[in-house]
Amino acid sequence: MAVASGKGGTGKTSVAVNMALSIGNVQFLDCDVEEPNAYLLLHPEISRTEPVYLPVPVINEELCDHCGKCAEFCSNNAIFVSPEKVLVFPELCYSCGGCAIICPRKAISEEQRKIGTLRLGSAGDLELVYGELEVGEPMAVPVIKEVKRQIKNDRPVILDSPPGTSCPVIETVKESDFCVLVTEPTPFGLHDLKITVQVLKHMGIPFGVVVNRAGIGDKKVYEYCKEKNIPILLEIPYQRKIAELYSRGIPFSLEMPEWKEKFQTLFNQVRKLAGK
């Protein structure tokens, strides 16, 4: 199950973490590798770290005759060929390997470039996996793929998605059985919810909505969900105690037992809607 939002700051990590703690014995994957923050609420013990590498081209100038075929092939403009020099821009490279294949003089090999770090640990009976993209790196998707390679099939898996609807979100929610969309009842929340709904419909992933900070803003989110027959699975009120606990790094379901039952009910609803 993926937990996404479209808009940033709606509380998707809070929803994902509280649900994971409420049902127990789950694997939690924080796929927001540009700014992972689930660990701030879960306080895990990290047992293993692994570097994440991408292969990038290396040019052998002694073999290269500067024909330019590699640059013509590369749709990302990661290679520039002049009559005297070949320049490689590794941050633009998607590691397809096509340049090495197409080079007629076999002048291109590959070397590994570190783009991030994978961290694995546990918090009680919850297993946590998250990635951290290196500062300045533009591509989050390869790190997200490494996070998702750790998925196990022996327990429920919750994936905390990055905000937005771009490639990192697509990679996170891809192949999920269900997606919980966390929104807020504001014009910005509704705007980004609509975009995310279109994406999920195109991908064929079933979804429902959790309204966080209910009580602020207006009713247009509710009207939209009713019009589009989107189930509203849970409402979380705009409440000072919840905000105070969050600011102290404490998932509110741990201090407010009634919410543990509500998140368990939410999870059971999701399983039913996903047909699991």
C-alpha cells in the first residue's frame, strides 16, 4: 500500500507511520529519498547501510576517434564530443549503457558513481527501509528502486511516497495494490488531489482519500470526492494535541489509543477495497 499526497505537507508520513504502528508487524519503506523523515517519528535502530551506485560512461581517449555517435545516441545530452575532446556529464546520465554498445571503437566502458545510501533498521516489530539521495544529485528514481528491491512478501508493506506527481511518485506507487491519498480541505489540497487522482486512474491503481486537518478551509474536497465517487476513508481533525505530539516526534496514535483503532479500521478498509 502506497501513501501519497500530491501536495507536500499534507501529513502523509504521519498517516503512514501511525497506520504502520497501529497494525504492527509491517515493512515500512520511506521512498521520499530527497528528504526522508519517517525515521524521525519511528526512532529506529539502523542495522545496515548500503551505498547506491549508478554506472556512468568513461571514455578511453586513446581508442576514441571522436566520431560523435555516442553523443548522437544519448537523448539526455550526457556526452559532448568535440574534434579534440569528449566530455561526460554524469549527473545527466540515465545509465542505459547505449553509448558503450553503439561505440564502433569500443572506447567506452563504465564506472560506478555513488548517488545515495540505503538504510535498513527496525523499530519494535516494524522493519524500516529508507534511502538518502546524495546532495546535488538530480535523480531520485534509482534510489527509490533500490528501496523497493527490499520489499518482502511475508507481511504488509507500506510505502511512504514523495510529494508531487512526477517520476519519483510514479516509481513509488507503481505496482501497489492500493494508494491512500492524504489531502487537506484547502484550495491547494484540492488542486493537487485532482492531479494525483488523474495519475492513479491512468495507472489503474485503486485509491481512497484521508482528509487531514479536517475543519480548516472549505468543503470543496468533500464535494469533489462525492462527485467522483472517491471514498473518504478517514478524517483527522485539526487538533492542537496531535500537532504538539508531531512536533515532539511522537506518532499521535501512541498517546491517543482511540486513534490506534481508527487506523486499524482504515487498514482493514484498504484491504477490502484492494481485494486482499
